[in-house]
Amino acid sequence: MKNRNILLGIVIIAISVGGVLIYNLIPQFETTEFDQESIIQISEGATTTISSSDTSPSTTTTDVFDEELIDIQPSKIQTILANNSTNDISEYFETYLLVGSDKRSKDSSLSRGFVPGQRADVIILALISKDDESVSLVSLPRDLLIKNPCTDEIQRINSTFQKNDCGNAAENLSATILNVTGLLVDNFALFTFEGFEKIIDALNGVEICLQKAQREGYSFELNAGCQIAKGSVALNWVVSRNTEIMVGEKILDENGNDASIWEPMAGISDLYRVKKQQEIVISLLNRLNEFNSYTDLYNLIKALELTFTIDENLTIPNATQLLWGYRNFNFAEVTKLTVPTQPYRTQDGKEVLVLTENFYNFIISQDLLD
């Protein structure tokens, strides 16, 4: 009996230690439901059932923030959104949706401040051609004007990233994307502002190259030329709307304080921020060439386990294998696109962007589809 108890104790300890090792060695990514059939139904205006396991913020048709609604005369909607309908081209591409949420916590970059709720601040579609395996990044500006397929409200596309009676946040945004682009998203990944910083810091910074020195208040200052920026600096640069550029050379006063001449940078817009987002993504992808083994890449993903939310269908081995397959890829060859838009001021004074060409014709004009 004594030996049996000792043996039982050893087994229990072994199981406990094994459980701890498994928990610490296998990345514990947060996942969200992501059902393509639900996405299709939402895009067609159907209401789906929300699972109780989804803990993302809930929004019903009556909970939408006033600032997210766009006031446009009904008679003008069809004309303004004329290019928001397109052909279904899902069969030609594997489509991955990368979303950067502006959801913030007290641990997020202090210079950005705290904002309740969440919206999709970054919306990037990674398209892999099923014909020649070429890779393209297509950005959808957060200010793009759309008709919400769930609520029928006219909104910016970033505001559709909300859980409601139709689906969860990822499914609702993907349903809107399906209507606008004709692309059914295969897999989804989400990072927050805080996660963005951690991703870059895990890679020991990211390279940013500028023609002129730039700054925004005390949130960041970057020199002309190329430099390695830490996560908080890179984040503040990417989302900056009040960037200044240095005029002339750097000047320090007798006390060592900056006495340089700075002026507001021209051309700051949502489209300029999209360009910076794409540059950061490409810069990060280029770092794949630094990994000499599959284990090294796996260890990086392990380090990032708390920074991403991924869909339930995107397993960690699949994600690692996908990235590993592109470690020697020349990402300078990646086609970087932003859907064609023009600014539009609504009757209630909001600045938005509207499509000037439907997505199908746009993709053909960029030689991504015959």
C-alpha cells in the first residue's frame, strides 16, 4: 500500500509538471469564432446567433455611437456608394485579414491616451494568388464609407468591427469586406495598440526610413535616414495625425535643448497613415529572413502569445508553417495597394472617403487578376 501511494504521488506530480510545461510551451493565443457561412449570411443581411463564449464588446442596432453614424440624404446614398458593389473573386485568392484595433488599456502607450470601446484602426488584406502564389497587401482606409450589412446604417468601415445581433466583431467586419471587395476572408488576426508595441519590441525594434526628421509633440521624434524604432515610437509614428517635419538642420541651444525649426507636415491623412502601416508590415515580414530554424520562429510566436487574437480555424502550427514558408521570400516584391478613394464631406460635417472604382475593376487594373 505504501509503495502504491508513493507511485500514485509520483504520477500526480508528473502529470502536474507536464501540464505546466504544456501550458508554458504551447502558445496560448486567444481565439474567436469565425464562421464563413455566418459571414456570408451577414453580408446578405441575415441575423445570426452569437455564442456566449465570445467576450468581445456587444453592440446592438440601438447601441451604435452617434459619432459612428453618417448623415447622408437617402436620395444620395446610391450615387455615393455606387462603387461599393463588386464581383465575387474569392475563388482566385487565399485571403487573410489583419486588423489593428484602437482598443487601449492603461498599459498602452501613454501618449495615445485611453479611448473606450474599439474600432478597426488598421485593415489590411493579405492576398495570396491561387494561380502564381504572388502576395499582395491591400489596405482599406478606416474612413471608407460603407453601408453596414447588419444595421443598414451608413458608417465608416472601421465602425463595423463590433459584436452585435448579427455576429461577432471579426465576422461583421469580414461581411462588410465581402460586400465591398468580393473577397471571403479565410483567416483573421487581430492586434491592439498595446500588442503592436509588444510585437515590435519582441523583434528588438523595426526599421523606419525617412527623408526628413519627423516628430509629434513629445510622443516621438525620428531622424532623417534609417533607424531602429522601439514599439511605442513606431506606434506613435504610424497613427500620428499631427506630424511635424524639421526645416533645415538640427539646432541645439546653449542648454542642449532643441531649437530647430519645425512645421506641420503636409498631406497627413488616413491614406498617408495606411502607407505607413504597410511599410511597417513589410519591414516586420522582412525580419523572417533572420530566423535560422523553425524553433526560433516558434519561440517568437510563443513570445507574442498575448498580443494576438486569431480565428478558431487558424492553428498555431499552420500559422508558423505559413510564416516559415516565406522566410526567404523577397518582400520587396510584395504589391502594396490601397483601394482608390476620394474625400467626401457629409452634410453633418464629417470627413470620409468614398470608392472611386469598384474593387473588381481595381484589381484587374493592378494586374492581380486576368
